[in-house]
Amino acid sequence: MKKPAKRSRATQSTDFVESLARGIDVIKAFTPGRMQLTVSDVAKITSLARPTARRLLLTLETLGYVRLIGNNYLLTPKTLELGTSYVSAQGMWDVVQPHLVSLVEKTGESSSMSELDGSDIVYTARVPVAKIIALSVHIGTRFPATSTSMGMVMLADLSTSQLDRALKIAPTSTVVPRVQLTRKQIDISLAKIRKQGWALSDETLSFGIRSVAAPVRNAQGQTIAAINVTVNAAETSVKTLTEKYLPLLLKTASNITQDFVSFGLLPTTEPLSK
């Protein structure tokens, strides 16, 4: 049976670009309850013809906004770039902000949250302090995952096949790490991280940047994001970072996890209030 034609939204203006609206509809088809969709799923949800849905998904994949795994497409954190200021003001920020602010008040150091996107991490929340750090960081910033504490703590939760797939994806970050680990070094580090439950990066990404990270998990115990405490290596020793700040970080990560689980939410580009 032929699908009923969807009412055109272009009737209100001759300047209306229907193809752009359809692309946005495709992105909006993904929700916390529908995180992975086939071409047929997207066509059904958006009332688009399957060939049209397929072309739009392929375009979004080329631009880096969706990724194909098997027969399923899923959004990448790059979609955050479409509404950075909005994400900063709403969405996961509503849940994460009080926890990160409290952590920063206790440590006097910057704290951030990121998600894994292939072999990169993407910053999705941040509370900075007025200290000089070698690299500028803001919502949407990308760094190679293997060179950061947050990236390593998220990679540590992946299965061997997931890890292989992630590391085969070329980083899109423009930052060249000071230290580039071999696969053997990565595997050894990840084994240690899995055992201890947190990760340390000591000037691996850049001179002067030292950080410790902990995982944020969902109700199934899967790591869905990570938070960190970042310090100036010239000012704060590894001993201070791990003995004084790490316990506070682990407690904060646990509290954020509890909030996400309580609200039945995952980090998403959609406002949590919906």
C-alpha cells in the first residue's frame, strides 16, 4: 500500500527548504528510546520514502552526524555541534551541572564530562576555573581518546571487538598527542583501568596537563560517559590528584550515575525536561 503523502510544510513560504527539513526530521527520529534505527525505521518514523531516508542517512554519515553499525544507524556526539549553546543551557547540563560545580568548589580545579565518539572523546559539559592550561577546551571539543583519562576510562568498558572497531576509526581531532601509545601499551593500560575503576593521564595529551577520570554508568552498568578533574602538572602532583581529588571525583561520578538512572535518562542532545 502506498504511504499517504505527508503534508508539505513549504506552503507557508516559498523560501522553505524541504530537503533541509527532512534532514532535521531524520536526526529527530533518534531518541533515548530509539538510539539505533534502520533505514526502514527512519522511513516509517519520518513518513519519508525509503530511498529518500537512505540518501539522507548516507549524507549525514558522510558529514559525521550518524554512524552505521551493522544495519543500524545511530547519532554521533557531533550532533552536539548543531546546538552547543542550547546543550550548554539544557539537556544533560541540568543533571550534571550541580555535581560538577560542587566538585570544582571542593577541588578548585576544572571538571568536565565527555562521551566517546569512535576514537575521539567529545566534551559535553564543563565547569572551568581561571587557570592556565595548555589546550583550550569547550563544549564540542574533541581529543584522541587514548591520550586522555576520560577516553581511556570509556575505552576500558568496551569489549575486544568494540575496542578494535573504535580504534580503527581515524581520529577527527586536530590535536596531535604528546605521547602516542602502541596497541600493546593501550591494552596494558586498559587492563589496569578495568581493575581500579578510574584512569590517570599524566601529560600524555600535552605538556602541563594532568587529569584523572571516572566512568558514569547507566542502569545496566555500562559506561555511557566520563567525568574528570584536570590540573596544571606544574602545580598539582600525581599524589595530590589521586589521593585528594580522586575520591571526590569517584563520589561525584556515582552521584551523576544515580541521577541518570533515577530519571531513566542517558546523555542526549534533547532536553531532559521533555
